[in-house]
Amino acid sequence: KNYIVNRTTTANVRYGFTRWNYKVSPTTKGFNPTQLGFPEAIANQAAAEWMHFPSVSVAGVSGLGGGGGLSWISNSHSVSASVTKALSRHVLKAGVEYRKYYMNFYQVWFGGPNGSYRFDDGWTRANPFQYDIAQGFGFASFLLGYPSGGTLGNAPQQALASSYWAGYIQDDFRVTPKLTLNLGLRYDVDIPRTERYNRMSYYDLGAPSPIAGQVPGFPDLKGAMKFVDEDHRRQTPTDRNNFAPRFGFAYQLTPKTVIRGGYAIIFDASTMQVASHNGGFQGFRLRNDMIVSRDGRIPTRQLSNPFPDGFRQPGRSPSTDLGSIIDDSWFIDYLSPVIQQWNFNVQQTLPGNMVVEAGYIANKGNHIQNGDYTPYNQLDPKYMSRGNQLYEQVPNPFYGVITDPLSILSFPTVSRAQLLRPYPQITGLNLLWRPTGNSNYHALALRVEKRFSSGLGFLTALTVGKLISDSEASGFFSSSGGSSTQNTFARKQERAVSTEDVARRLVVSADSQLPIGKGKRFASGVNGFIDALIGGWQLNGIWTLQTG
């Protein structure tokens, strides 16, 4: 609602509400996996969520089953208020904004509660480590019942909430009749999410491991899982340093020439909002991986009973996923994504209602959501020269200390490579969708416009630029998918021309009014009825040419 306070002051207050309700169920929902010969334990595990036909993928032939499940219900409230004050040479604006987000969310996790099973040609080759086009067939491995991998996941129905606050002030200052300055400052605060039942965790890589001092040869192991509670409900601190100044100017150099420029800092939505992927639910969102082999040479599990040692159960232990993969709950960075933008352009008016503009545009991004899968427990490349020695089974110092039967570290022997990893007590330490990315963009923009007159108008715009980044913005709403970091020990090597880079883009649009009808060049003397049929027609077109 708008309010006129006095002749120079106006105020505005707004409230908005948005609701999103999106649900997807697999087409085989209700199918009991025991009909295929799977153990009753798998059906019992799936019953807490929903039963459906398991996912089976076989290399070289079509897969079957599976299907995602999703329930996404969100409510968003927003309240904002602003005031505008007009003075002789200033237009002052100030405002505040508050948003509250709620989301109830469930999604099938890592193969779903009925399991996902993969078959390739590895177990039907003479040497599983040596590819031979003449050996092995995925369907043969399927008939033998030896998967190359399998996963069964369980996920809770999350009830999340987060808040956002912002305030700003701006001054449009007319210094002289030829010079105008735009000065502003905005402050953003994204309060990290909470979960109604405190079913969230965060991995503290600096804390002593629960088994520190118990493993021969590894006296100072680091890393323990921690959990939110009623007194500490958030996984990360709040980023409170999001001050965003803005500056712009416009200067009339001559009656037909204007110079403009500006600089701004903009903070994007925090990855700690409720809408973020990879929210940190280890201990409650459970992943069970088949141990198909301990050495890669001899299979140890069959499809008829893929999880003979049972399944992980929810819990709040510091040893959560010890001996397994840490990914969902590790927050290496929680700062809000920040973009710096700057530009400079010159605009010239020409005869015939023509305008020509040339400009430089740039931006620099830091703490951008990184869609690349980054394995921080990657084996250091200096060990790669050992070749097949890395696959050799050696005595396992974690045997008897790590007792989770679903972990390869619970067996008497383990691969030499595992003991050479930076964090040998876990099999993976991975990042995905965390604000660790960086980008850089520079471009030259040229524009020629003929404002509509005498029945014709057109616009021609050419942009020549380059986008460089060290990550890709993968995710549900992205235009490109991320990949995997090749070498975590040399992160700078990921810096390259982005897959979203468009080096050159030319757009030409035109609008022409046909000179037919009353008052026009042709058929100007027709009556009103005929003019309604043949007059007032236009031709419009847009032509775009760009590099990939």
C-alpha cells in the first residue's frame, strides 16, 4: 500500500505470500520387493517411506525399476517497507525487508529405501582391473547376481525454516545539471536454517576423532560428527558482514553525449537457506553401500541378499559414518555468495532518432555455489607412481576399532591406498553445492538503436566477452551440470573458460509498420471497414547469433 505523507514524502508497505506444493511418486509405488526374492528386511526398511520396484541398471542393456520420489511443500512470507523523500537536489530512499521461509521436504535418497543395484562387465572379465572389449558383459554379471555396486538410502521428511533481513539507503544526488550521482548501501543477513526436530548435523574436521589415540600409526586423527540441539540449532554461524555499497554516475559531456558508470557489491542467497541442496542430515539421512568386494577381485555380496549385515539406524553419535563417506554434513564454507559488478559506457545521439552506445561490463564472483563434486579425501597424486601396489590388501590398523559391518575398515585387511589418504579413518570427504567457487567476467558491449519513427525501429546489440570460473553451478535450477574436481591438491588447475561462456552474441531486432491503410502511403483513401482489415499491420523479427 502507498502512502502520501506530504508533498515531498511517500511511503510504501507490502506483504507477500507464496506457496509451492509439488509431489512426485514412482509409478511402481506399492510394489513389495520380496516378490523378486529380496529379503524381508529390505521390505521392512522400505515400509517406513514407500515401497517400489528397485532400480536395476545393467551396462549394455536397458535398466528397469527405480523412479524418484519427491514431496516439496514450501511457504514464503515477505514484508517490506520503504520511504522516499524528494529534496531540491536529492531523492532519498530507505527501506527494510523481512522474509520467512518454511519448507517440508522429502526426496528419495541414494537409491531409495528399496535399493539401487548396478551391473557392469567387471566380474565377467578375466581381470577386473583390465578392460578388454572382447571380455565381460553386464547382463552376464546380472545373471550371476554379482553387482558392481549397490546403495540403499533412507531419508526423513524434513521440516525446515530460515529467515532473511535486509535494509538499504540510497541517494540520487543531482550535483549539477550535467552530473548525477547514485550512492547507496544495502545490508543483508541470511539466518541459517533450523529443523523442527533438530535432525541436522555438521562435521567438525578440527575436533579430535572419536578413535583418536586408539589406532597404531595414526595417533592424531581428526574429525567428529556434531549435531544441533535446542541450545544450538544451527549448523554454521551467521554471516553478518554483508555490507553492499553501490555507486553510479551519469555525466552529460555534450548535449548529445552521455557518459555513465557504476560499481556495486551484491550478495546472493545463502546456501544455508532452507532451499539449499545437501543440507547436512548425516545421522538421519542414511546411506547403506553394498560392500561388493574388499579387494576388487573377488565378489563378496550377491543380489539375493545385498545387505546381510543390516542397515544403518538414525542416531547422534560422534562416530556417525566413521569408516564411511562424509559429505552431506561438512560445511567448509558458509559465507554468502558475493558478486562485484562494474561498468562504464558512452552513449551518443545521432540524427534520425539513432543512438549508439559502447560499454565495458565486468563482474567478479566469490563464494559462489560450487556444483563440482570435490573429493577432499582424494589420494595425493604423488602416490600414483605405485601403480597396482595401491590395490594390495595390507593389515588394517582400524580392525577392531571401527566395527561398523557396512564399512570396509571393519575387516582385517584394507587396500594400501586407503591408508595413504589424508583422512584414512573415512573412505570419503566430499563437497557439493558449497560456496567455494569463483568466477570472472569481462565484456565489450556495442549497441545501435533507431527509435521507432516513420514506421521503422530497430536494435542491434553485440556482446564480446569471456567468463572464466573454477566451478560450475550445477543443481536443480542450473543450465549446466557440474563435473568432478580432477585434483583437489591443485585446485587452481580447475580455473578455465566456463561451460556457460558465450564469447560472442549478436542480436538484431526490427519493428516495421506497413505503409498500408488510411493516412498511409498505399490505400490511404479506403473507408473505415477496409482500413480495419488492411491497416495497422506490422512486421517484427528477432535474429540471434552466438557462439557455443
